[in-house]
Amino acid sequence: MQIISPTTLTPKQYLEQNHAEQVQKPENCLNCGGANCLEALGYYGRWISHLLEVLRIRVRRFLCRECRISISCLPDFAQPYRVVNTPTVEAGFNGDSSRPVQHWRWLILAYWKKFTAHLQELLRTVGNAFGPCPVEVYPQVFWKMLLEDCGHLTSATRQLVRQFQTCLFGTYRCHQRKVFAK
């Protein structure tokens, strides 16, 4: 499973300060709800953009002793399964033309297409959680609704993953709860 971990650090600061080692385990397992049952599992490497470069950060993982599910704590400057950092994606979706957005433009356009393709499933999943939706919702309309309700893509992603087990670009196995027969 995955959670979006809040941080005020940029990707470069996160890497330079070796922040992955300072990530605290969640109090409860996201899968089974067990308290104080998570233990350190290790890290995995993850590529993330910072301005015009790409950095390899480590993402902290924990394992539940009760249900044996691993939980990764993705820093909130990262989108699940995307290399371009969250603020740059948001700026690109908003039509910004800053140098980082121009540099990553081709990927941001691909992300917009992925968001557009996932939109109907996303709407079925979230319903009216971000405001009443018209019968036919266009990507630009939902994007504006999401930002109006959440303020920015960072908090929207955190809510989509935590509350709905999905994200803007798809519903991935890492976001799903696991059910085991007893």
C-alpha cells in the first residue's frame, strides 16, 4: 500500500538530507488497521524531477506484522508512478510556461492524456466528493473543481490516495487494500 507523506522539502533537499531515514512509521496499518504493528522494511529507489534534472531518492517502506502488507511513504512532492514532481505537474496543467514546465512539457502532456483517459473511472470512484459534477465532465472542469476543493495537487493527491485508493492517473495495486481469508 502507499501513503503520501507530507514534507516541506524539495526533492533535492529530501535527497541531500537523507530524509527517507527520518520518515516515521504510521501509527496504524492502512490495510488491517492494527495499531503499533508496523516495522521498518527498508527502502526502494525512485526517480523524481527537480527543476531540470532527475534525482534518485529513496522511499521508506514498512511492513505490518499482522497482515504482512508493506506500506510505502511516498513524499508529497512526488506523484505515484510519475517522474515529474507534483508542483511542476500542477503548473503545467495550469498552463504555466516556466522553464521546468517547458523542459518537462512532453511528459506533462502525456500525464494530461493519462488523466483524461482515467477521468470517467476516477469520477465513478470519487463521486461528488470534490463538488457537484455536471452530467458530462470535461477534464479541465474536473481539474478546476479539484483545485478549488483541495487548494493544490499535493493535497488532492493525498486525499485521492488515502480516501479513494486511486490517483489522478490511474488506480494502482499499491493503493488497494488487501483482503485475506481467515
